[in-house]
Amino acid sequence: MTNETTPIGSIHVAPRAIATIAYQAALRSYGVVGMASKNVVDGIAHLLTKDPTHGAEVSYTGQYINIDMYIIIEYGTRIKSVASSVANTVRFHVEKSLGVPINEINVHVQGLRISEFES
Amino acid sequence: MTTPPQPQETPGFVEKLRQEPIDGLAFKNLAFAALTWLRTNHEMVNALNVFPVPDGDTGTNMVLTMQSAYNEIKNSPERSIEKIANALAQGALMGARGNSGVILSQLWRGVARALDGKDVLDGETFAKAFAVARDTAYKGVVRPVEGTILTVAKDIASATEKALAITQDPYEILEIAVEEASASVERTPELLDVLKDAGVVDSGGKGFFFLLDGMLRFSKGMPLDTAVASVKSLSALNFDNAMETVEEGQDYEVVVDFRPHEPLILEQFYSDLEKMGTSIQIGEGEGMYRMHIHVPTEKRYEPIDYTMSIGTITKVHIENLLAQMEDIEKSSKAQPIKLTPVEPGQIAVITVAPGPGIANVFASLGAAAIVEGGQTMNPSTQEILQTFENLPTDRIIILPNNKNIFMAAKAASEVTVKQAAVIPSRTVPQGLSALLRLIPNGDFDAVVADMESALGDVETGEITIATRTVEIDGVNVNEGEIIVLHNGKLILSTDNLTTACLAFLEKAAADDFELITLFYGADIQKAEVNQIADQIRETYADLEVEIQNGGQPHYQFIISIE
């Protein structure tokens, strides 16, 4: 579905492009304090490249788009609510930009950040 | 009792409240006021929602979150504000729903943190609570979106911090917080384009405003159960309902159609109208407004003059309600509800209904005649007989809907020369369930059999107050306690209506059904009904919950599960 053919040529949207939108949307979502790496190799790669899609993974199965989000949540918020809110926000923003429906969004909570502070 | 005092009922309430320091108990009352006021106005908050996805129903989500927070403290006798605030924050966290709910729970968490080690909430602590709430809320997101509840929290924090220079009184700080919240909410469209494009303010911010405003209204002794300015679409306006609420001295109904010169500031408009009369309704469609109000005789031209000062009037309608009321009373005695007419040869259903609301439901489902009656007012054989003797058909089915009326109904069916059968419905929900199977032109015996078989399709709950101390079915009941009957059998006694409803639903295995209908009685306030319904919706998220005004006496609720 990310290959659209028009009379004057065709449009391809790369998974990385979609991942960037998802990444931006996730960071604006309340309760998300960061994105996480899926594994060590990704983590090291991120340190070296400052990848703008860090923690957002997009894959196509046939014509379906699947997104996996790896996030870090603020300690003390209700994880379930934040996670479903991330899924909703990402879906909304990606579908709005892309104009095609997303098949599946999986949210993986990779960690919590504790930001207790002196008051 | 868990319901805090109602301010308007106690003389000297406000003075007393304001003199005493805000400890845990006082704070609990403020939290209840906040919840109540938000619940009253949550439809309005829902209507502001522009983000189609991230937060479906902001108002509902915030109410549920706040309800969960309040549940943690409602039975607590704790006087320490530290403990109350912590319990509130804990409850908000556990029940956080949607984006706005999560932010709200973070705000409460900040408040709780600011109150650590405190006994009372003074002005300085109040301002600090807002500041810590703001900091905590902002910590929860990498890229805060401005023009949302976050911005409102930020604005309140700076306003109250500044206000400390002028006053130390916590209620004055609260007043400043509410003023700033209101102003800040109005500014949200300037910060967030989606709001501006849709012509609305931020819903989460508005919800937060209602929470604080509820506290302030409580401290001023203002009522919390009438929504502020709710604007409906023109087609949704229904002035017939307003007739039921005509108050003493409000003799004229005035309806004005107008087009305002400048965008209408609803709250201002509404509060100006409130000074003139009652039963205010405002409708809007394509820039045209319709305003409805009941006013005393001497003020009947005031709403018109007032409206003329802010817009161009296109149509005015004035009616003397006293005359109209007399007409309604006359006609209502003759024909209270719209019954289903029967044609010769058809099967007519006669049903017994304990309240006007339930009678209406029966009528709308096809009852040909209705006898008033219930637990303590059993109709006689004669009364039942009279209702169907004059019907133009010979085929009669009677639904007694109460086991005490069963005998009288049976007797009526034997006395009459018509072909009559009694379906042994013992409760209202059973009666409704049976009535749904009616086929007016069907075979009599088949219809009777079918209606009888429908009795088992529905579970009935009846919730009422025990009139004496007794032990039945192994349940000990004290006079004045709330008791729950499941299909006519006593299952529980308690002192809490919500517990009663939930206990019944659990006992009846409501999970296996699809629809819960609550018929609420004449002795219970709509606000309380809504609160209980919300709790049920929360517990049984997969089921549909309907609320019907049953109007029955004695029974707070008749509940049907199908």
C-alpha cells in the first residue's frame, strides 16, 4: 500500500520514513519519556548515528503496515493507559500523513524512568 | 453516609467552612465537589473533543479517573491531609483513563507530593501544590504540547505563586486559580492550531477548570448539580420537558431567536439569564441562537430587552405558563400516556406499572392499557377488569409484574367473559421482556406460551429500603438498610446504593448478558443515579448500560439484565 501508482509515475514510502513519523508522534504522547533500543546492536548503532527513527520499527507484510514502538515511560503513570494512548497517537499521525490504514501497532514498554525530585 | 454535606442546605455553612483550616476531611469534601461538578459538566467537555483519536471522550475519561481517585478516600475518616492526598493520587493512578486521565493522575501526584508532611492546606501550601503538580506533569512527556491541560496547569501555578504576595487565604488562592484556569483555557486555541481550526478550547484544560471550579463553588455554597451553559443543536431543544420543571413564581415562558452581534460568551450569557429566571436552555444552529427561559410575570420583557442588547432578534414567543399548565393538568388526567390502540380481534396486553416512567415504557412497547400499582398499592380485581372490559377486543393478556397482584389478575381473567390469560410476570423487567414477544394478530395460545417462555430471559434486581428488622433467606436486615432482591429473592443488605447495585449485578452474573437497564425511582436524585451508572459502566465495560426514569415509589432501582 505504500507503493501507489499514478499516471505520471509511482510513489514509494520507505519504512524509515514512516518510522520517523511514528517516532515524533510517540515523543509528543503524554507519559512517554524516551524511546528504547530493541537490542544491544541497535543501542550501539543509535549512539553512533543519532537515528531519527530510534525505537520505532516499521515492517510490511504484503500490503499491510505493522509498527513496533519501543518506549520508556515515566514512573508513576498508569502504564496501560499510556501505552494505549501511544498506540492511538501514532496511528492517528501516521494514518493522517500517509492516508492508508495501519494494520497493527505493538507497544513495547522497555523501561521506566524514575524522576523523583527534591521538592 | 459517604455523601458530604450539601452546602445550600445548611445555613452559615460558608462562613463556618471558610473559618476552619482545610484538613483531610475538608479536602475530601472539596475533592467530592470537584468530581460532582466535573460530572455535571462532562458532556460539555466531551463535546470539545477535536482530536479524533488520542482521547476519545475527555470528559468521561476525566470523570472516571477522578471517581477512582475519590473512591480511595470516600470511606476514610482520615484527618491528615497528607494521607488523604496520597490516597487520592493513588486512586487517580489506578484508574487513569486516556491521555487526560494520565495527566490528571500526574497532577494529583504532584499535589500529594507537595502536601507531604503537612497537616492542613494553607494558602502557601496550596500555591506550592500547584507548582509541584505542574512540575510533575511536565516531567511525564518529552515534547509537551502547549495549549493543553499542561499549559493550564502551568498558568495556574504561576498565577497562584504571584498571588501569595496579596493573600495567604487558601480559598482566595483557589479563587485566583479558578480565574486563571478559565482565562488560560480561553487562550488554548491561540497555542494549538487544531483547536483554533475547530473553534473550540482544549477539552482537558476545560475539565481541569471544572474540577477547581467545583471546589470553589462548594466553598461558596453554590449548587453543583446544574450544568452551566450547555448549548444544544436547535433540533435537540425540547421545551416540553421544561414544562415539568416549572417553578413557583416562574409564570411566563419566553423564547427568543436571535443572531448575536459578536461571538456569544456563553457563560456570561447564561449567568445573566440566571438572574432573571429558571429552566434556561440555549440552542445554536448556523450562527442563530434560540434561548428559552421561565420568568416571573413582572420580568417577562427583561430577557427580550437583554437579548436585544447583544444581538438582532428575529423572533419572540411569550406564553403564560399558568394557563398552559392548567391545560396540561386537565389533559394529563384524561390521557396520561400514549397507549397502543387495539383493533377488534387483536390481542390486547394489560399491564401493571408501579411508576409513570415505567408505564411509559410499557406503553411504547405496545401495552393497550395500564393499571397503576406495585408493591404497596395492589390494584383490585375490579380495577384490572375495568381497564380491559371496554377494549374493542376479546383477546386479553394480563401482565401483573408483581407476585402480590397475581391473584387479583387471575381473578379478573376468570370473572370476565372475554378470553383472558395471565402471564405470571413477577417483576417489571419480566413484564417488559414478555411484552416484547407480543404478536397482536398471532394465535392466542401460541403468543401466551411464547410470552411465558420470555420470563426467563431476563434477570431482575430490585433495590429498596427495609421497613423493618427481619431475617429472611438467611440474610439479616435492619430497618432502614438498603436491601437487594434478585428475581424476588433477598440476597443482601447494605448501607450503600452503589454496593447494592454492583452486588446484584455480580450475583446475577451480568457478565454473561448484553444490556443493563436501570429504572430509577421517585426517591432518588438523577445526579446520584448517574454516579452509580458510571460505576457500573466502569465495572462492566463490555455491557451497555441504559438509564430510564421509572418514577416508581419505594424502589430506588429496578434493574433489568438481558
